[in-house]
Amino acid sequence: MGALMFVFVLFELVPTLRGLRFDRKYLALGGPLSGFSGGFSGHQGALRSAFLTKVGISPQAFVGTNALIGFLVDLARIVVYGSVVFLAGSGSIFDRH
């Protein structure tokens, strides 16, 4: 995880890499990669932003994409956590008998 974060830092610090841009066809690869790895480290937003800045989308698309993805991630968490709390309260899981 640290190595992946270090690579993202290099893209910001090294002048040659700073100007590097990815084609939009890599969005389907970059999204899951940054989301999956960010889920382990807790840096989803930072990794997603680092990738989206290199794709060359407009500032409006960048903000909208970040907001929508953040909303969907939070919605998924609420559904999962709510389900666990509901099922735990009903005694159907986490039963200690």
C-alpha cells in the first residue's frame, strides 16, 4: 500500500511525471484500482483524485465525479452497516447460543 501511495506522490513531485496524462479509456481500470487500494488504506478520495487529475477532465467533471463517487460509497456503507445493525438486533446473526 505504501508503494502505491509513493507512486502517486512521484506523479506530483517529479516534473516529467507531473505532465503525464492518461487516456480516458483507462478510467475503467483506474477507478476500481484506486477504490480497491484506497479501501484498504482509507485513502480512497486521495487516490481517486490523484488518478482523475491525470485523466484531464474538466474541473466541473472532476468535482461532479468526486461528489457522485463519494455519495455512492457512503450510500453503500450505510446500507451494509444498517443491515448488520438490523440483523444483529433481530438475533438472526451474531447469535451467541
